[in-house]
Amino acid sequence: MSLTGIGVILIGVAFLVMAVYLAWTLNNLANVLRGIEKTVEQMPAQLDDIFRETTQMLNQTNVTISEVNDKLRTLSPLFYMVNDVGEMSRKMTTPLAKFSVNMNKKAEKNEEHK
């Protein structure tokens, strides 16, 4: 065999190795794409489940907020009454506090004059 024949054989073997490697790589890529296809096929059902759960959660949240608002409306008069009592006690104690301060000042002045 001549060098040309050996060169052609080597090129053929190299081409065969490259073809096998390329086939193996493409086969792996096909497996990855099949996995992606399965995942994409499952997405609509999964998204439907997510949307259904989200809708239920929002409905329950709305019910809870409505119940809290009803309870706050029930308690509002109580808060107004507590506020009114606080205001009344402030109005009643303010003159007493002023009177007490004035009496203390007068007592201090009387002690200073003695």
C-alpha cells in the first residue's frame, strides 16, 4: 500500500469516528428535546392547577377580608365609645390638673412669703 492509500484509510477512519461522535451527540440532543417535549406537554395541566389554586386562595382571601370588615363594623361603635370616654375624661381632668397646678403655685408663693 502506498502512502496515498494509507492517507485515504486514515481519513476514512477519522470520518467514521466523527460520524459516530456526531450521531452520539445528536442522539443525546434528541433525548434532551424529548424530555423538554414531555415537560412542555405537562405545563398546561400544571398551569391550570396553579390558576385554580390561586383562584381558590383569592376567593378565600376575599371571604376573610369581608368577615374582618364585618367584625370591624361591629366593633366600630365600641371604639367610638372608648374614644368618647377618653375625651370626656381628658376634658374633666384638664381643669382639675390646672387647678392643682395653680394651688401648688399659690402654696409655693405662700411658703416663700413666710
